[in-house]
Amino acid sequence: MVSLALLLLGLHYLPPRSPPERAPRRRVRDVAVALAAGIGIGLLSYAVMTRPPGEPASLEMLARALPEAYGRNVVNVILVDFRGFDTFGEITVFGIAALIVHALLRRAGWRRRR
């Protein structure tokens, strides 16, 4: 939801007309960079997905639930104790990022489309 809000905020400040088309050399360069990045990410994804599985995280959570969070309900311990501050941190980071994007777009002098 935050990504959608940031995207809509950025689109809100875009100019009504697009800039002129790029030169052919720049377009070839952009395609080459996009292909290299796509192939690189594809190879990285393949390498990660084909490696042998390690020890499941569920065993670690079962071992840590009672001594660290004093709870026998492992699902509840994961959601409240282990992931609570993580989720709060993510929300804080997204909120700060939204404010920064908004401030940068306003400072750039882009006005709203009417």
C-alpha cells in the first residue's frame, strides 16, 4: 500500500507532456543495460532457487519461542514479539521515504497538473 501511495504521489507531480524521444545511440545503450541487468538478476535468481535447502527457520522459532518470548503459542510469539518491531520499523521507513519524496518533488518546482 505504501508503494502504491508513493507511486501515485510521484505521478501526481509529473508534467502533462513527455520529453522528446531519445537519440538512437542512447536507446541502444538503455536496451543493453536493461538486458544485462535482467540476465544478471535471472542468473542470481536461478542460483538461489537451485541451491540445496538448509535448516528450516521453523525449528529456530520453536527453539526460541519459550525461552526468549515466554510464550508457548509459536505463531503468536512470531507475530507479536519477533516481528512486531520489524513491522513498526518498516512502516516508519516508508513514512519517512514518502515525506522525503514529497519534499523533493515540491522543491524541484514541479506543480500539480490541473
